[in-house]
Amino acid sequence: PTLDISSRSRDSVVLVCRAPGGSPGVLFMLYRNTEKVDSQDLLSAAEQVHFTVRMEEWDSGRAEIFCCLYKNQAGHYSAFSPYLQLDHQRVEEPTHSLPSFPPPLLSVEPSDGAVKRGEMLRFRCAIPAPLTQAQSNKPQTFLLLRTAEQTQATPLISQFQASQVSNSE
């Protein structure tokens, strides 16, 4: 999905979360950083929903980042949208999006993911090449999320810093 600003007033911002064309959602969720702050459970599928974020709920000196995801009619969850950065500022000042990156490549060893209790699974998360020179010099942060089968919740398992991997691997 994508997350954009629909409108802005002095004390709130209306964000629009859009599912890709042809893939409407029945549940849309808005996250600030990694915390779910709002959701809309729809009776019929829609390609977009609006979320209102009240600006007095967060620090006036800090920028906040938001993203969204959705669940389609088949019950499958999308990936998170790229983050949108909102600055606590006057209405006439522009707000900018963070640069968009392609989704990371996730692999697991053993490749079939089958292990016995006590055995280890190894996850590898890599950035697809090529990155621009400015992007490749910055450390990247990866979030590994686990979806609980019964509740469909997505708790954060771990967060870590990773340096850019060379393209020779």
C-alpha cells in the first residue's frame, strides 16, 4: 500500500492509506513507528481509507513516522507501506516522504523452514542491489515481524542495525 497526506489543519492531519488497484482491503491499520495507533474494519472491501492523526498527541519538537498495511478479502496481510514522515509544523510548511526502498530479500536456512525443537533457524535479510551511493553509505534497519496464526497480530520480534552488505556476496 501507499500512505499519503490527504489534508492538513493546524491540529490534525488526514492520511490516506491506498491498497494497490485490484486488491481492495477489508481491514486497514495505521502504525506510528512500530505501534498500531488506528484501524478500520470495513463491511465491504475498499481501495483506500482515511485516518485522522491529532498532532497534539505527540511531541512538538519531534517528527513522527507513519505507515499502514491492510488485509484483503482472502485474509492475507500486505507488506507495510513505505514510511511517511510528519513534522509538527505550521500548516503552510510542506511535509515530505522518506525515500522509498525496494522490499528487503528474506531467506531462511534450512530453506524449507522445517526444524525440530531446539534446532536453529537462520534468517538473512538483505537489501536488493543496486542502491544509490547516498543510500549505500547509511546503515539500514530491518524489522522482523511474526504473525500469530490465531490472532493475526504482528508483534515485533527484533530490531537491529545492519551495515550495507557488499554486492560481491
